[in-house]
Amino acid sequence: MKVIIAIVIISTLLTTGEIYSSFDERIKESNLANFNKEYENVYEIFNLEVREDNRIKEDKIKQEQQPITISESKAILLVKDMFKTYGYVPKVIEVDHREGDNYVVHVYEIIQDDEKTCHTATIGWYYVDMYTGEIKSIF
């Protein structure tokens, strides 16, 4: 009887050990799977951050490489400010077209001849450099 009890006890211990061993292996596998998923998530986030940082750096380099141009409205304001220093600002200042790196700015007044007719009186034509804002008279 003692032998049977000993065999049952040993058998139970062995079986229980196998169950615990199997249970431990499943826990380890589950933990490893969770760790791998978490690692993949962190790795993906890291890669997104690196790509975003690289995109920002590339955009900054592109901006630094591209010369900054002034707008047509800024060119008009520059010509207007030039005329303010003379104490007279014409009624019409407009960009007529572009030539190379310059805006061609037409400065004129509209003169009323009589009730039915009028004409323009050109005061000047000016180049405004798109990059520097420098103004040069065309005449």
C-alpha cells in the first residue's frame, strides 16, 4: 500500500510538474509574443518619428535653397513707398507683367478730359527685383 501511495504521489508530482512546466512555457511564449508586439509598435513609432524628422529637415533644406521672392503686392508697396518719399503717390500702381527676375510696375494717373473721355498719364515704368526688392526705372 505504501508503494502504491508513493507511486501515486510521485506520479502526481510528475504530472503536476509537467502541468506547471507546460503552463510556464505558455506564459513565457505569451510574454514573448506580447513583448514582440510591443517592440514592433515602438519600432514603428520610432520609424515614423525618424521619417518625420527627415521630412522636416528636407523641407528646411529646400526652403534654404530656394531664393525667397517678394509678391506682386509687396512690389507695388515698395514702389508706393518710394513715391511717398517724393511727397506724391500716384493713383494707379500695378504690376504689368514679369520679365526674368523682375516685376514690371506701371505707375500712372487717369486724367479726365471732359465728361465723356479720359486718358492715362504714365508717370513711370519700374523694374522691381523679385528677390531683393530693388527698384530701377526703365526710362
